[in-house]
Amino acid sequence: MARRISLKTAVNEAIDQAMQLDPTVIMLGEDIVGGAGAPGEMDAWGGVLGVTKGLYAKHGDRLLDTPLSESAYVGAAIGAACCGMRPIAELMFIDFMGVCFDQIFNQAAKFRYMFGGKAETPVVIRCMVGAGFRAAAQHSQMLTPLFTHIPGLKVVCPSTPYDTKGLLMQSIRDNDPVIFCEHKNLYALEGDVPEAPYAIPFGEANVVREGRDVTIVTYGLMVHRSLEAAATLAKEGIDVEIVDLRTLSPLDIDTVLESVTRTGRLVCVDEASPRCNIATDIAAQVAMHAFKALKAQIEQVAPPHTPVPFSPTLEDLYIPSAAQIAQAVRRTTGGK
Amino acid sequence: MARRISLKTAVNEAIDQAMQLDPTVIMLGEDIVGGAGAPGEMDAWGGVLGVTKGLYAKHGDRLLDTPLSESAYVGAAIGAACCGMRPIAELMFIDFMGVCFDQIFNQAAKFRYMFGGKAETPVVIRCMVGAGFRAAAQHSQMLTPLFTHIPGLKVVCPSTPYDTKGLLMQSIRDNDPVIFCEHKNLYALEGDVPEAPYAIPFGEANVVREGRDVTIVTYGLMVHRSLEAAATLAKEGIDVEIVDLRTLSPLDIDTVLESVTRTGRLVCVDEASPRCNIATDIAAQVAMHAFKALKAQIEQVAPPHTPVPFSPTLEDLYIPSAAQIAQAVRRTTGGK
Amino acid sequence: MAANNPFPLSRDALLGCYRRMRTIREFEDRLHIDFGRGDIPGFVHLYAGEEAAAVGIMSHLGDGDRIASTHRGHGHCIAKGVDVGAMMKEIYGRKGGSCEGKGGSMHIADLSKGMMGANGILGAGAPLVCGAALAAKFRGKGEIAICFVGDGASNQGTFLESLNLAAIWNLPALFVVENNGYAESTSRDYATAVNSYVDRASGFGLPGVVVDGTDFFAVHEAAGEIIRRAREGGGPSLLECKMVRFHGHFEGDAQTYRANGELEDLRANHDCLKKLAAQLTSAGVASAAELADIDRQVLALIEQAVVDAKAAPLPSAADLLTDVYVKY
Amino acid sequence: MAANNPFPLSRDALLGCYRRMRTIREFEDRLHIDFGRGDIPGFVHLYAGEEAAAVGIMSHLGDGDRIASTHRGHGHCIAKGVDVGAMMKEIYGRKGGSCEGKGGSMHIADLSKGMMGANGILGAGAPLVCGAALAAKFRGKGEIAICFVGDGASNQGTFLESLNLAAIWNLPALFVVENNGYAESTSRDYATAVNSYVDRASGFGLPGVVVDGTDFFAVHEAAGEIIRRAREGGGPSLLECKMVRFHGHFEGDAQTYRANGELEDLRANHDCLKKLAAQLTSAGVASAAELADIDRQVLALIEQAVVDAKAAPLPSAADLLTDVYVKY
Ligand SMILES: Cc1ncc(C[n+]2csc(CCOP(=O)(O)OP(=O)(O)O)c2C)c(N)n1
Ligand SMILES: Cc1ncc(C[n+]2csc(CCOP(=O)(O)OP(=O)(O)O)c2C)c(N)n1
Ligand SMILES: [Mg+2]
Ligand SMILES: [Mg+2]
């Protein structure tokens, strides 16, 4: 039975059901319960935006509030994952990765290879990504490319409540370390989500709109901006296909190549900084593997090479807009 | 007067001369002097591979050995840079960035923008990069893409002793934060280097070999592998142009585009992991800005999406070889 | 009157400190209201209730002394002399703001005043302060640098490493733990495995002092002592200020983790401004009317700052791309 | 003879410990020679001289107890029961190595023995051990986890944060500081701003103990006490072992930072193996001949390990791409 729930609720439900299904699932993070040691309400916060609210009431001490020590508790989640647990660590904002990146990219990501295939590290690191919250340079980054670059990590960034629940459940049952990116500006988005637990396999992109003239490849919030752009372009007679990658690593390059082979045109849209990002990654792979199919230059739409500005005026200019995406499509289709 | 010196000596000389020229230049790092507090020789190490050996004798306490606390001392270098000094911090291996990345990417990189243009952070972070030392997964990474991705940072990776001295002197006098990457397998490389101080401007790529048929874009150790490949290919009648980027951020895309516009063919070679790396970045920019000039697919040569293996047998297979580069060139030229 | 002044500061200096504390309070209380109205974007963390610490410490500093602040930075800024009008514009995201609208509440800085920035990353100021102190040591003019850190952030590795670094290099660096009992909704006692920060400091060879952070004079005295020592080459120390937070962790926080009546009690019995006012008036250093006069002036100042901020121009598209590098 | 055994371990157990210590010594001294010959690639950090710590502690552990090691990991591996032949193959980069040749000296692990890996990143084991201890707490079988850390690495934020985390969660986690006086060429006293790690532990609410790490029995006893407490839910502790390093920081280190005669003195007067041998023989628990016999067996074992390693197949191109993910 599907109901309309928000993406935020989908996260909560996925964790709740995973905890019901598997007693080794635990969760660690700052204020994910809230009120630890305080005189008032326990479960006071459920995370900084209330995403995990209510889980403590159901699962008790399997959710642990942590001190402000990301290296220690993200590392602890990784260590516990090597010892039979399936921990979820909440990093709050992905921007905080700089104080705990070693545990993620040199430890979790590399154990299996360094140890000759003898380790499994089924840990999920959940974090908020993206701009638009007027939270400025240190709380608004996308940073997905940094994790996608690292062999040994899997990187997920859903665009809908349905995908969120299914991909998070897969992340938790997956036997490799997963970086699960939740766009803070999508938490309120509602959509149909089945009540029963389900998992969406990694490495399967989703064609969210079929079209003949040009392929847009993107993920996260930019899926929605691209859909907006497509609606505008439809009126101009340009028929856009949109591929939502859903998982950035593993990457479903086949779906991308197949689409571009049909349309002959590609626009890669990314909310991450422009250098060495997901858009350039996709563009490069297509320029290598489907060059013959290309009828025009591959356009990339990304924010400028600047930190995320605070002022709403500037931040709105910073985030790639539907208009910019449409413009890029027009450039590569030559107006059509 | 130019003499032949090693790349390692070029690093030492650049720091030495910068310290002579500017009293605000200081240097911080683990064992960069060596023997601190120990009963034996002072200046016992000069860094883990002896690169800074002898500088303490010349400049005394302007070189400070640090505790094993990268966040604290890299951050201290950044803080001092905001307060009138020009510090050089040695991170030893770039692989250690995970314990101090926040100070680099959220602090140094963003101060100027976050503070509305009112800060200058003239810090240099020197580190060793690259594989081939049989040093395994946590001491062999390239990781240049992670820094190149970040707005506010400059990223340098020289391939010759001459470039090393000139670019390091520029890095030290530069007013922005610079990540200076030294390939440990190039330290022994010798080349002509003028004795007098000189600086090479950032954002100027170097065409290290001119050719008509295909452009290879690369940097660091891969420049030399590419030259080897070009020599082989010359015998097959394929005339290769090689662009050594030297600085990855800022990027001299003009030289790349100009070259590809002439040759019509592009191979991007990178020692960094394949996803979201420098090779994909260049490929994507060319596919966007010089598409019409392209006669064939853009090839990329990079290691596999795996950590760096320890076993010499495997590590040699891991690092892109001249043969692989030549093969990629043949693929995009169709044998010619 | 001055003859009878029992305090270690002149009447003028005392009234100046009172004015700064009042300015912080008024600034914060006004933001609380304007945020509630939806006028202010982003995350806003208010310093109200903690003023005695910032002002008590900063009263010993000059522009050549550096501080690194936290996410809860407005109080440190004002106490360090950052222009209140520019701060308000910054928080409103306007041109003419301390950071031209690019930083916002969490990133206000003014290097000309020795204010190295509020910081959105917990603990990040500590290494920076080691660097500022190192630079001061090289300059040799007796300048110092101070890192502010919350009780929660005192568990960050960056902060802990810095204690050790400052100690072994004998830096003129001070670490002020602003212990307001909470990190977001989590109590200090849950998250921190030691009761006294003096013990934590000892573990890094640093002397430590604890003071009642709601008592301006206690802070002033303790800070004066360790600042003097640092200026004279005596090295780093840690100062714990036990204090209270009057608003939520950030604006929008329902604070259900507090005990019933906790906030009322704090405001009634642990208000550092009320305390200072009482101390000044009962010693006869200033009359209630004089203080009320200052209060009115501060109110007008803040009102004007809001009016000016709202009237200030918004940044434009061109501003988006500037100030990333000095030269690129 | 057993009747007169004055030690807290049976004769068999004692001879087993002696054998392990001797195995580590022989393993390391052999690597020293083979590295010098150019047979061994990469960075190699030798544990020789520090054996009493690893074996003294590990003699209390079972396979269900976890340890996280350092860059100087061979001794911890052997003491924890990792197969010496597989280790040698690993260091030679061969198939059949503990990590199939993919990890090398700095990354030997054997999760089936509770050995969570040597680690090329200083301090990185501490958070992992918190996790292992947390998992043990959830399992509730009285298992524990131990983090080894060098005196130098004890200044890493990751390690310091972990002390606090282990304390507030009352984890069955132990932190062993292997204080050999140096981090690379830098002396402990230069880099660490406190003389006693017990004081550092106190700053995180942890009990701490210092022992002579070259005295097997001292280590055994101190470790036994804190391990028992941890198993019973008494929480984490820190154990400082004062010890000596017989070789350079890594192979190739000229060690000019040492005092004249320092190494000779260490080897003559602070050799934990000699000490244990003397204690065993003088108490009459074992004869010199019996120990010499063990020594010969160990020598043969190591010789065989080297022969086997050199004969083992090299990894092949296909191996390059496997083991990155469980499934991708
Ligand atoms: C590295 C990092 N982790 C987490 C956060 C999110 N965060 C912001 S403020 C805060 C609580 C800080 O508590 P404390 O240090 O006591 O300061 P206070 O807010 O009480 O002044 C948290 C967890 C952050 N900004 N940076
Ligand atoms: C994060 C990090 N920083 C620096 C290094 C380089 N490094 C390897 S071993 C070492 C010294 C370690 O000293 P200590 O912790 O005392 O251990 P010991 O070598 O004495 O056993 C250093 C600096 C590293 N591997 N990781
Ligand atoms: Mg607090
Ligand atoms: Mg040591």
C-alpha cells in the first residue's frame, strides 16, 4: 500500500523498518535522539531537522547520541561494522566530512582490498547535502564527487521519497560502505511510497522522463530542476529525456550511453562544484564510449567555481536553475 | 646559471631561497628537521625522505618540527597565514589529508569568500603524491582531484626539477592557499635548474612535445610515461603533442583547447583514480568547448577503480603504463 | 564617585563593558524577534546570556590580539569591536555587511579587529589560534590569540590536538571553554567524560581555571591573569566559563530537553547583565538611570542597524564570482 | 618444577609466551636482514624490543577479542595468533599472504583472529576499537577491544576523541600507549605536553596505569587487571608501556638522533626477551637449554616462512581488480 509521505518520513521509515528486520542495525549521531543527559524530554530532537524523531521510542538504545567527535563515532560505526553490526552513522552535514574523512576513505573504503577480500564493512553514513538553506559555505556543499572518486565507497543520492526509502533500505542491507546523501531541500517533497519494506538495487539509473532530442543526466535536487526545464523546452518543441542516476557509485553508465545513443545530445547537470564533478565524469565517459553518437558538444551545468554564498540573492544565483539548464539544452540542440 | 639537480634538491632550494628572500616564510611539519628533543644529531632527518635536510642549519627555528597532529599544525599554518606569515606546512603524504581536510577545504579555501574578500591566506601545503613506492593503499594515492574540486584552493603538480623550483617559489609568494604535490617517484629525476630564484606563473600549461596527430593532456609522473609512449608512437608514424598542465587549479584550458583544435584528437592521462578525476575534467571541458574540432572519441587513461595494491607485481599493473597510453592513442587515432 | 570605585576598571571602562554587554543582548534579542518574523535567513545561534564571558575577556585585548570564534559568534564579534551595523547587514545578507553578505551569521569576521571569524565547523578555531599565536610569537610584540570553544566542541580532535601543540610550543594562546551545559540538545555531562576542564587541561600540561561565566568581574579577573602570563611568554592556559544560554540552540529550537522552569530560573537568577548592573549600582559606580540611558542608546543603535540593514542593497550577480582568490 | 612456579601463568603458558616473543624477535631481525638485502619492498617498521608488551597483553585475549594495531604491527599480529607464514608471504607481496599480497607490512589483518589490521594512518585504530567494543557490548559476551597507539600517535585527534567516547559509553575498550620514546626521529618529550599518560587519561575520565613495557610480568599483570575490569563492565582504561625500539623508525633509518651508545645500552640492559629468559631460568621454570630449543624451533619456523614466501606465486593481473567491493 503506497501513501504519500515526505522524503524526510521516507528516511525515518526506512531506518525504522531496517531496525525491525535486523537486530544488528544500530544508529549513531549527534542529537539523533536528543536530550541525552538533559533534564527534559528524551527524544527531544530526532536529529537537527527531526528526521529520526520517534525512532528512539521504538528502538531505544540502538540509537546512540554521540559527543561532537565525528572521527570517533563515524570510525566507531566503521569498526562495529567489521565486527558484525550494521551501523548507520549520521554525519549531519556532508560539509563536516573534513574532520572524519580518514575513517571513511582510508579505513572503511579500503579494508576489503587491503585485507585481501577478507573484510566486510556494512556501514551507512547518512548526511545532508546541497544548497538553498541559506546556510552558507560550510553547511551547503554537495561534495558527492569527493566520495565518488574513492574506490571502495558507494555513493547514493536519491531524488524522490520512493527512491529514498528503497535506496536507504538497500544501503543498510548492503555489505559495502555507503555514503547516503539526503538533499535538505527535498525533505519536504512528498510522493507515493509503499508501506512494506523494499529495496532498490544500486547501479540502476531511472529514466524519469523519456524524450527524443537530448539527454539530461543528473541526480538529487537537480532532477526536479531538469524536469522544470524539460517542461519549458517541450513547449519549444524540444523533447528531453532525463536520467536520474540515483547511485553515483556504482554508476549505471549503460543507461546513460543507451540514452545518448538514441538522442545524440547530452547535458550533464550537477549541483556540485564544477571541477572534477559528476557532470564532468559522465561527460567524459560518454565522450569516450559513445562519441560516434554525439551530434553536438556535451554541455555541463554546474554552479560557479566558488564557495556557496550566504545571501539568498547570491545563493539563488549560485544553484543551477531550470533556466540555465534549458539554456544549455538549447545550446546543444541549436535551438532544436 | 643552470646546473643539473634533482627534483628533490629543487624543492629544497626553492624553500631555502624563499626563506632568504622573505622573513615571514616559515615551515611546519613532522620531522622536517628531525631529532627534536632527542639526544643525538639535530637536523637528523630533513623530512621522511630527506627533502628539507640542511634547511634548519641555515634558517634555524623558522622550521618547526610538529607533533603528529596534522589538524593542529596544518591549521596553525593556515591561521598564521591569516596573520601575516607565509607558512609552508608539510603534510608528508597526501594520503593523510583525511585527518586535517577540514582546515584545508572549509577554512583556508573559504576564508576569502566567506569574509567578503577581506582575508588573504598565503599558505602552502606540500605533500608527496603517487604510487610506485610499494607503500600500499594509504601512502600511494594521487588525490589531486579532491583538492582541484574545491573552489578557493590552487593545486600544483610539477613534472620536472625546473618546474618544481619555479612553481614552488610561486606557491610561496602566492597570496592564495596552494596544495603543492610532489611525486615521490620523481624526486630522483635530474634536470637543468637555474641557481637564481625564479617563479613560474600559475595557469600556464607547458607543451612538452609538439605534435600534429593527437594531444595528450597530463601532469606529474604521467608526463614522462606519455613521452615514452610518444617515442614509441613516433616510430609508428603517430605524432603526439603532450601538454603538461603543471597547475591543475588554475587550469590553462586555453592551451588544451588550442592543441586539440589543431590535432582533433585527445587522450587524457591521470594517475588519480578514474572517477571524477583530472582526466574526466579535461575531457569534459574539451567535449563542451572544442567538440567541433574532435575527430574521434576522447580517450582517458587512469588506474582501475581500486585502492593502490601493495605487491609490486600488482602496483606495476595499477599505474598507467606507457604501453597503455600508447594503446589509447592508437584507439583514438585508429592506428594513425 | 570614581574615588569609591571598588572595581579594577575605571568607571568609563566599566560603563563601556556594560554597554557592550547590553549591545550584545539587544542585538540577540532583536534577532530572535526578527528571525521569528521570517526576516532573517539561515541558521542563527544567539549568544544572549553569555555576554559576561565575551566582554570580560575581550576587555583585556587590543586589535593586535586575535580571536577565533564559534558558530555562536555575535557576542565575540561585538565584544571584539566589530561594527554592529555591518554585522546586522551581514546577517540580513546585504552589501556593506561585514562579509558583504557572503558569510552570514556563522561566518562574521573582521581581521582588522583581530576577529578571525565565527566558524560553522566545531573546534576549527583552535588550530587557527595556534597559528595566530605562533605568528604573534614570531612578531614578538606580546600579542596573544584566544580560541573560544563550546563545551560540546571541546570533544573535537582539532581542539584537543591544539591544546597539545600550544603547550609544547609554549604559544601565547588561550582556550576558553564556554560551558553552557548543552551542545544542541545534548547535556554536557552526557557527552564529556570529565567534570572539570581543568583536569582536561592538565592532561595536556596546561594550567586551567574555572570561573562563573555569568559574573563579569570573575571572568575579567581570571582572564586578566592568564592573558598577562601569556603576553609575558608564560604560555597557554585554559579558562572554563560556566554560563547559561537564554535562547534555543538555534532559532527555531523548542528546547523541550530543558527542565520545567529551567529557562525562567536562568533568566531570573543567572542573568549576567542584571548581575553587572546590580554590582555597578550597589557600589555606587553608576546609577540605575545612567544604565537605563545606556540601554536606550543601545536600543536605538540596534534599531538603526536593522533599519540600515533592511535598506542596504542586495548583492548582485557580479558579486557571486568575486573574492574566491586574490588572483586566479 | 611446576610446583615451584612462582609466576601467575602455567609453565606451558609461560613457554608459549616466550615462544611468541622469540618468534616476533626472529621475524623482525630476519626482515631487517632481508630488507637490507633488497628482498623486501615498501616501508617496514620493526617491533623488535617491544615484544613483552604485545605478548604480555595478548596472553589475556581470545579470538573474540579485537585489537587494532599501528604501522608497527608485526608484533601485535604474531601475539594475536596470526599465521607467521601468511604474514611473511604478505610482506613479500605474494599470493597466500594474510592479505593476498594486497596489503603489505602496514596492513596485515586477520579478522578471524580478532586482528583488525595494522594501519598506515596514525591514531586511526582508536575509533575502530570503540566500534569493536560497542559491538562487543551489544553482543554481551564479555569480549573487549584494544587499541595500540604509539607515543607520537597519542597526539592525534582521532585517538583523543576516542578516549572520551569510550569513557562516556563505558565501552570495554582499552588503549595501550606504546611509549618507545620516539616518533620517527622526534623525541616523545618534545612532542607531548605531559609527562604521564595517566594524567592524559584522567583528562578524559579514564583510569590509567604505567608499566615497564620491557618486563613481561609487569605488563601481564597490569593488563590482566584492566582487561578483567573491562570484561566485567567496568569500562575503559589506558595502559602506558614504557619500552624501547631496537631498530630504526623504519628500515633504512640511520638513527643519528640517538645518543652515542644508546642502542647498545638498550640491547644490553633493556631487552625484554633476555629479561624473560633470565626470570624463567632463575626461577627454575625452564632451563637455558629448553629455551635454546625453542629458539632453534622458532629460527626454523622463520626460515621456512621465508623459503615459502619466496616460493609462493605472485598475484596476477586478475587479482588487481578483485576485492574492492563485496558486490558492485
Ligand atoms: C564538526 C561539526 N560537527 C557538528 C556541527 C553541528 N553543530 C553545530 S553547533 C553544535 C553544538 C555545539 O555545542 P557547543 O560546542 O557546546 O556550543 P554551544 O552551541 O553550546 O555554544 C553542533 C553539534 C558542526 N557545526 N560542526
Ligand atoms: C596521520 C599520519 N601522520 C603521519 C604519519 C607518518 N608516520 C608514520 S609512523 C610515524 C611515527 C609514529 O610514532 P609513534 O606513534 O610513537 O609510533 P612508533 O613508530 O614509535 O611505534 C609517523 C609520523 C602517518 N602514518 N599517519
Ligand atoms: Mg554548549
Ligand atoms: Mg614511538
